[in-house]
Amino acid sequence: MMEYRVDFLLGVFSVFFIQGTSILFVSIVFDQIDSLHGWTYHQIMFIYAVALLGRSLEHIFFDNLWTIGFQYIRPGNFDRLLIRPVNVLFQLIAERVQQDGVGNLLIGLIVMFTAAPHVGIDWGFADILLLLLMIVSSSAIFLAVNLFLASFSFWMVDSLPIMVAVHGSSDFARYPMSIYGKGIRFVLTWIIPYGFTAFYPAAVFLDPDGFRQFAVISPIVAVVSLTIAYFVWNRGLRAFSSTGN
């Protein structure tokens, strides 16, 4: 990718700029208020950082799932993956590394190192390991949702519009779930588990008396979500019928 350095840097810094403007918007809001339903600016930035870091890992290594319909199934390129003696999903994932995700990773690290000292946690080695586990769980849930939806392409050729529509709801999880009504909380917790990509993992450190019962099961939700998504992927793989060229 560094063969074309300008393209690489533009990809990285375009994502960096987009996320930066979102953070700037939150900062402007908090210039007018002291807290949002009891949540301070640095607490919300901490939640935001967990979301960015989890998303960045998925974005860098698993972004090729978004292309399965229009780049593989529709033009008939998926067939060449099937005739190789290697796991099809591994081939699909390994064919692309997305440099744009590096922008998410950079700004996520900046926000994390800025917010973490201000959330009232005396950071020890165990806390850091727990935080890393929560970030990996966040990334795994992003992957599970995308894999689940990408698998629909086996039946409908291209499920990208559904993936885009559902992924947009992940923005809600970057803010405290307590600011939403019960309906939205239920959907983002038990239907599309984006709540476990940001708010609930962060609540392990920020809100131990309120949402901790949800927060501590984030890794379990990640494992269950991946298992369901991989099951649907395999069902779709068995149902796949080539579109030809």
C-alpha cells in the first residue's frame, strides 16, 4: 500500500478527519453543558475511544467482508475461493488490509490517552488487561454483525445496503445507553448488540453500580455473536449458487 503513499496517507487522514469532526461536535456541546444525564465529557470520550479502537481493529483486518457481494459474488469471483483447499472465509478476509482503519486507530488512541486520566480510575496492570479484553470484544462484535449481514449475499447477491443501514446504528452506542428509551436500549443490547462495542465495555470502569451486569458479559456476547454469525455464514455457503461471469 505504501507504493502509493499519497493514496495511503489520504485514506488514513480522511478517516482521522471524519472522526475528529465528530469529537469536535461533542466538545462544542459540552462547552454549553456540564454533563449529559450525569455523564461527564471525559466519560463520554472514554466510551467513544473504546468504540473507535474496537472498530479500528475490525476495519483494518476484516473490511473485505463489505465487498463480498459486488466484488466476489456478482461478477463470479467467489468461485475461485471455493476451488482452493483453504478456508473460504479466511481467504476472503486475508485478501485485503484496509489502511483507512489506521486513522480510526490513531484517533482512538489519542482520545483514550486523553480521557483515561480523567475518569477516576487508578489504572493498574489488571485494569489495562481488562480494557484490552473489552476492546477486543468490541472488535469481535463489529466483526460478528458484519459477517452475519454479509452472509445474506449468498441468497440476495449483494447485502451491502443492509450492512450500511445497520452499521449506521452503531453510532448510538458511542454515547451512554441511559440517555435512550427502553426500545433503543433493547435493540442495541439484544437484537443488534452494538451496545457491547462501546458503552457496556466502558461501563466496567465508569459505572460499576449501574450497568456492570451487562458490562462483564461483553466477551461472552462477542463469542456467542461470532458463533451465530459463523453458523449463518456456513449455511449461506452451502446455499450458494454461482452467478457466473
